[in-house]
Amino acid sequence: MSLLEVRDLSIAFGGLKAVDGLSFDVAEGEVFTLVGPNGAGKSTIFNMISRFYEPTEGKIFFDGEEITHLPAHKIAELGIARTFQNIELFDHSTVLSNLLMGRHVHRKTQVIQDLLFTRKARADERSHRRRVEEVITFLELEAHRDSLIAGLPYGVRKVVEIGRALAIGPKLLLLDEPASGLSVEETRDVAFWIEDMKREMGLTILMIEHDMGLVSAVSDRVLAVADGKFLAQGTASEVQSHPDVIEAYLGTGAGGEPELKKEEAGA
Amino acid sequence: MEFIQLIIGGVANGCVYGLIALGFVLIYKSSEGVNFAQGDMMMLGAFVALGFVNDDYFGLAFLPGIILACIVMGGVGYSMDRFVVRKIFGQPQFALVILTIAIGFVLRFVAGAIWGYSPLVLETPYAGLTFSFSGLIISAEDAVTILATIMLTAVLWYFFAFTRIGLATQAASQNQLSAYYMGIPVKFLNSLIWGLSGIVATIAGVLAASKGTIDPNLGLIGIKAFAAAVIGGFGSLPGALAGGLIIGVIEPIAARYGPAGVSQTAPYVFMLLVLILRPAGLFSQITAKKV
Amino acid sequence: MKVIFKKSYDRDIDLFRDRQTALRIGLLVLVLILVPFFASEYFLAEATNTLIWSLAGLGLMVLVGHTGQVSLGHAAFLAIGAYTDAALMNAGWPWLLAFLTAGAVTGVFGAIIAIPAIRMSGIYLAIATMALAVLVEEAVILAEPITGGVAGVFAPDIAIFGISFGRYDSLPNFYWLCLAVVVIVTFGYANLLRSATGRSFLAVRDSEISARALGINVSRTKTLAFGLSCAITGLAGGLMGHFFSFFNYEAFTIIISINLLLAVTIGGLGHIQGAFASAILITAVPQVLAIVRDGLSNIGVDLSGVPGLDTLVFSLILIGFIIYEPLGIYGRYLKIKAFWNLFPLSRRDMFRRQMTYLKTERMK
């Protein structure tokens, strides 16, 4: 059963059609990756799923329900979490605080109970904290629990960004370039985490990524997009060796195949 | 006929508001900074001009006195940025709001200390002159105000669109780091724009002074000018002027045809309406964050 | 260096980090309760004034410090609270009911203001709130039956169960009343910050986009913040009215709004303690200045003829803080505390701020 269905999705900014009639399905429990040159519209697709942008045409279905026109804050309630390409953490709070913000969709107290901090509010806080600690253990963030985001290195912030999305307890996780700016070891950690999320937590992951090594290592299926349009879909190796994809990345007449094979071997 | 008379008076007032708003928008366009001391700079400019021109003080001829005042206030504006505002370079916009509000208070104190708190009159050579025009009577002050504003706006528009400094300023206002990489002296340009803003404020001050008396609390007109800048939309020079004119015209119409006390509040009510219907102003710029 | 060994999540959830902090705060409250017993009438009045301004500062802090919404017009809400409280009491209502209703009315007003205010941000919101302040000033003058127009109103003495809490009749009682209100509101505020609601405020302050992606209804959160902020400010206004006994619109001008925001900023945005620091600043500067003036006149320098000196000194302090310590008085205190906690291992650039270069979000 498809968890996420995108049908003929299009969006135009003024005269520029950023996404043009794109359709794809993401099956439950799979890792589905969007690849494509810069400016292909991949982040725009994410922004439409998270409802920051309003598509001009097309529909999006999640778990059978249409979500194309929902307000942005309803998306997390349904079980879709996302990370941002340029980290959008809360700079003046601690890591713990940021992760706790992820539990907002699971809050059960009213404002008045918060103001008086009733026993229910305290019990809720404890349960939120318990769940967040599970995320911290999973992502090995124990050392940074009480550090302010502002003082943390880039690699750690990227991990916290993933953690905050995990704290929501989502069914679908949208990862926007999780490996960009990370070292080789950190990228390998991300690959392991994605594997664990898929196998142990049963998460479905929709990912945008440029690092072909990571893409080949974790993806079940890959969709290549260029100029907002569908280019090719299949396994990682199928898409990488697809002539249209090679042309989109390297231009016509380029014999790019040997280079791609080398990347695959080194992954 | 009386209506047109009202409008002309309102347009002249509006030009003053527009000029203050112009100085305000100049700084915003160049560094996304907001100078809440703009009204007080106008007030100080008027006083400095008075200090050069009035017989009680230096007693210079009118035009040289005004030019001297502009130079002095240009220097004051430049120094304000160079020695105070530059120190908070890199802090969020809110810090500048607080800083300029405080600077405004200081300017008010300085003016009061030097020239006292009783209202003074700027001696202009055209005081009391009027032009008659097919039944309309236009005072020389109003005529000079309108003409000066038109000329100044044209000069500024040309400056930003066509000169190298203007283009460099626009670049710096869009991406400071990239501007630095291109060799643009971002901080120096910012100070230059503040100096320019000081000159515009002085002219606005002289024009305002010519139509009445001045005292250190004159800067409170600045609040109306901010409303004008908001109505026009912050990033637009012609918008600032348009906003000023709109407010300038609304005031006398509301006073004449509306119930008592409305003329004070009408500009703000109009501004709030604009903000509700078009949150970025009439000549709005779109702001969006790309994620 | 103090190491806290945490054995349960409650250590982080509790209001106070450890027993010592709790004891210190308890001691502080005890000292505050005992002030009327060893202070002069003059000092007690000043202390009461400081408490009331702390309440106003707390109100503004909710909005500016913790939800990131600038308000340059908060004196308008002081006015609404003061006039509502006085009007209801003059109509015969008992003080407690009038007081709480004044807070509620101001809070509702704030929620209504939020409807357009939500769509504005940054400088537009600042100017819109300034306009609001001017409008309320005018409205107060026009609404003569309730507000006494230009002349003003008289706030009746407070009496609860026959005991007088009047500001002039029994200043200690009035002081204890204000203290009680401040303690209760601070308790609620602290609870807010450690709960989900408070976290949603912080989320809206730091990144609205993330907040949306985390399921936070940004509009509803901002409205709630406005409502709470204005309610607290309304309560402060109510107390202020009784402190002045007789007041008119001049007590709530736009200059007051601006001063409140300036003070709260130097106090330390984003911390409850900052609101208290701001109140001390507002009431202390004129006092210190008067003492300095007296001292200077003793050695022959006569500054009494110079008007506006209070504002000048206040502004200079402000400029100094913005340039050298943007985190404010409480921020500086935290830095000093961190320095001594880590002594001698603290690093010189521990609090170095990252410069943010302008990258405009304007797109035309």
C-alpha cells in the first residue's frame, strides 16, 4: 500500500514552472530517494508536501487522505516530519529543548493546566522526556543534551535536526539532503541510522540527496527529476546508468559511465 | 475651491512627511536597518539651520546657511553610523531599533540644551509671500516645499538607479557577504547613506520649520512619517513619498469633514487598514524565506 | 564548579535546579515580605512602584522576550487595565473582581489586536503597535464617561473584607498586595516556560517555519501570547492606577511604551529575571540621578535647571548596553556567573556572538 501518493503535481512561480506534472508513489516502509541536479525542484516538492507552498495543479495523498490543501501545521499531526536543507533549529534553546518541541503534536494539556503546572502537566512532561531520551540514545546525542544549539558544530546540528523530526514519532520522514556538509564518517553514520529507522522503527523515508554513495547504500527506489519533470525511476544503479539522467547531469555526448561506476564501488 | 486649497496645504505637509519617510527608507534600503531617530534628525537639522540662518545666531544668508546645515547634518548622520551604529554591526535588527530610539532621545536633549525648549521661528527670505493662481492662494512656503521635494526625489531616484555608488548600495543591501567579496566597502557605504539621510532630514526640517515653529519635540512628527513609510511599503522610495502625501492629505480632510479628534488618528487608522489588507504596504515588496 | 547529579527527569522539570536555588529564592521572597518593617515610607513607595513595573515588564516580556513579537505600544494596555479597574470599582464592584476583570478585558483586547498583528512581523508590527498606542491615547480622551477625558479618574482605595489596602492609608498592606500579585504571576510565568505552551512560544520566536513543521499552530500561539501578555500588563495597569490614586492619559503616553520596551531590553530579553532588572532600572535611575545632582550641587555644580536629564542618562545607559552587552543586565549576570563557575577554566570568547550578515529576504 502506498503511504504517499503524488499525482500530477505542478507549481509555477510567476512564469517559471518549478515542478511540472510529477507523479510518484512511496510504499510503506521503503526508502525512496529524489535525485536530480540543483534547481530541479526537489526541495519545492518537499515544501508542497509540508504545505509551505500551494501547488497550482495536482494532488497529494497520505495514508489514503488528500492533504493537498491542508494548513501547514496539520501535517505533523498526520505523521509527516521533515528536516530542512539549511538547518532551521531553535538557536537559543538547548538540544533537549529542541527535541522536546518535537513532541508538540502529542501534547495533552490545555493552557490553563500548563499555567498551574498540574499533576497532569508534570506527568505529560515526564512522558515527553522519556520519548525524547529514546531519540537521544538512538542518535547518540547524550553528550550534547544541555548544549545550546548556537555553540554546536554543523555536523551535530544536522543530527539534532533529524532527531527533532524523529521526536514527532512520524510515519513518514522527509529528509532534505541529510548528508550535505557532513564528513565521510558522519555520512556513514547517517546511512546506518536510516537503515535502523527503516528496520527497527518501521519508518517510511522520502529523501533528497546528492551523495550517490549514500543513495546507493540505503535507497530501495530512486526517482530522478530535472527541471521539475520526471526523468527516470528505478533502483539506484538503474537510475544512475539511465542515459537521460546522465544527460541531465553531464550534458549530451558525455561518457560519464566509468565515473559513476567508480563512485558506486567506493560507497 | 476651498477643497483644493485644503489639498494643496495637505500636499505640502505630506511632502515633509514624505521626505522624512524618504530618509527612513533610504537607510532601510541600504542595510535593512530602521532609524527611529529620523524624526529627531529632522528636528536637529531644523535647529542647526536656524543656528546658521537666524539673526540671533550666526545670521548667514539663507541659501548658504541651509547648505552649511546640510553639510553639518550630513556629517552628523555619517558619524552616527560610523561611531555608534557600526558598533552593533551583525546584531539583529531589533537592536538597531532600540539603539536609534535611544539616540533620538539624546538628540532631543542636545537640541534642548543648545536652543532651549521654547518654540523658535526659522527666518526664511520668502516668509509671508504668496502666489495667486486663478483664485487659489499658494503660500511661498508650500510652493517651495513641493518643488524641493520633487527635485530631491528625482535626484535620489537617479542616484540609486544609475550611479555606481547607488548600485553598489543596492548590492550590499541584498547580500552583505557577497558584496564584501566583490570588493564593495559595505560599512563605508552604509555610513554614506546615513549621511545622505541626514541631509534629506535637514531639508525636511527646514521645510517644516518654514511653516511654523520648531521645538525639540518636533521629532514626534517622525511617528507619522513612519506610518507614511509603512503605507508606501518599506523598500520603495517613491512609495515613501506617496505614503507621506496620502497622510498629508488625509489630515486636513479628516479635520474639516470628520468629527472632532479624528484628524489626529485618521492617518494611523489608515495605516492600520493598509497593514491589514496589504501587510507589506501599497507599493509592497514581497518577502519570503527560502527553505 | 558545581556539578549536579540528576537522578530523575524531575530534576529538569522542576522549577529550581537544586535545593540551594530554591532556598535562595525563598529567602529573597522572605526579605521582600519583611521590607515594610524596616524601610522608610518613601523607600516602601518606591519598592511598590518597582513591583508594579516588574509586573508590566513581565507582561511585555511574554510577548517580546519569549514570543519574539515587538510591541512599541504596551502602555495602551496599562491604560486599559487601569481605567477598567477604576471604572468598575467606581461602579461599586469589589476590588478583586474589578482587578481580575480588568486583566481579562485587557487580555481579550490583546487577543483582538492579535488578529491583524499576527500577519505583521518585525518593523511593521513595531510601527503598528506604536500607532495603536497613539490611537488608545486619543480614545481615552474621547471616552469621557469612563475615563474622565482629559481630566482623568480617581481610583478608589482598595478594601478587602474591611481591611484597608489603600495606597496612602496603609502602604504596607498595598505593598503586600502587589507583592502577592507579582509572586503569583511569576509562578504562572515560570510554569508556562517549562511546559509545552511555553515551548511553543519559544518555537514561534526562533523559527516560525520549523514551528509549523512541528505541528504548532503559529497563529493560535501568537494570539495566545498576545492575550496573556496583555492580560498581565492589564493587571499591572490596574495596580498602577491605585498607586497613582488619580491618573489621566498622560500616565500612559507613547513615551511610556517606548521606555518600557527599552527597559525590558536592557533588563535581559528572554529571562523572567530581566523583567525585574528592568523595573529596578526604571525606578532606580531617577533616584540615583537625584542623589548625584544633590551631591554635585554640594560642590557647586548646579544641574537642577537642566531638563530631560533623566531621559538622557537612561538613553546613554541603553546605548552602552546595546553596544557592549546586548544580552542585557541579566545576560551580563549570567556571563559573570558562568565565568566564576568555570574559574579558572573559562575561555575568553565563550560568549562570542556569531555575526549575522544581511541576506535580504526581500524579493523584488
